[in-house]
Amino acid sequence: MKVWTKVSITDKNKEVEQISKSLTNYLYGYGPILDVCRKYRISRRDRKMIDQYTANRIAGLLMLYLSKNVERINDIVNKYNISAVDILEVIPEIEGYINK
């Protein structure tokens, strides 16, 4: 019997840690999150809690990816593939240095 539960991965991987922190900043460091925090007066402490949660989740996904645990990744995709989300269309977006 499968039971859905949250677990913490005790294996430490400095590269995963760095990438998770960087991606969290990439996702939330700038942009609409700053406006939302100001508008709703989200405290610095609460913002840190959101950032920590995001970094932990990214790290977990990266660890699953590195271990090639496709079954667990598919479980997550299937559980959180909710059609009622307000995301209309996903348009891949990146930023970074380009050669001109």
C-alpha cells in the first residue's frame, strides 16, 4: 500500500544546495513577488519561510532527477496536475548571458 507523505532527504549535495538556492532567487528574487509582498505586507520572516520551502522542494526534485527516480517524479506530477490552477498557458522563459 502506498501512502503519500513528505520525507526529508538526509544526503547532502552542495551542488544541489547551490542550484536550489539560485533557482529560488531566480524564481522569486525579483518580479511580481516583490509587489505581492509589499501589497499584502508580507514580513521578511514570512518571505524567508516561503523561500526556504521553495528551495527545499527544488532540492528534492533535483535529487530525484539525479537518482533517475522517474517513478517518484511521475507521482508528484500526477498528484499536482490540477486543472483548476489559474495558469492559462506555460511559455518557457529563461534569462542569461548571450553572445552578440
